[in-house]
Amino acid sequence: MKTKMFDCVAIKRRGAQRVRQLIAATSPQEQLAFWQKQTEQLRRRRQESQTSHRAGQRGSEQTLQDG
């Protein structure tokens, strides 16, 4: 039998519980602001990740061309 290294469902539930705790005592307007801020942070991280990944690919392509 295969042993699980991690439980995706448990990780998701812990994350959801943390979010519920963070926004529990906030108004609908504050919750909206929270989600807008989180979305913007995620977009920035994604953009940075894609930019650095692409830069790495260009470096690899340059190495292949130089070889």
C-alpha cells in the first residue's frame, strides 16, 4: 500500500480555516478589500514568476546557441 506524503484536502481545509479566521470579524466591504489585495498580490507573484522563468529559458536558449 502506498503511503501519502501529504494530504491535499487537509492542506486546503487548513488554508480555508485560516482565511475564515482572518476575515471573521470584518464587514463585507473589508472582506472585498481583503480579496482584492490578495488577488493583486497573487497576480504580482505570478508575473514575477513568469518573468524569471522566461529569463531562465532565454539563458538556456543562449547557451544552446553559443554551444
